[in-house]
Amino acid sequence: MLFSSIIQIVHNQNILKNKAGAIMLDPHRQQEVVSLWFKYQPQRESDYSKEVIEGFSNINWIFKHSEGIS
């Protein structure tokens, strides 16, 4: 997630430099990172509720449950 944040900042620096406060990590990037993380760490799925795991398959769910401004 940290690397995705850095990519987002570099890619959108002109837009983001005029915003104050926490910036939401792009929901598509969140979805990709979580998908890859569970692919390589399947044993960690038991750390999260079924709702959360299923939620990351839906971009609108991610957007609704993420903090920061978009």
C-alpha cells in the first residue's frame, strides 16, 4: 500500500499539492494490492471478516470504507 501511495503521489502531484488533509489511496490500487497480498499470503484471510474480504472485490465498497479525500 505504501508503494502504491508513492506512485499515486508522483502521478498526481499537480492535483494533490493543492489538497489538504489525508488523501484516499485510489480504490483500484487498494483492490489490486489486497488481491495480490491475499494471493501470496492466503493464511492471512482468516484475520479478516468475510465481509471485508468480499468488500475488496467491489470498488464502491472500497471507496465507501476508505478514509481521506479523493
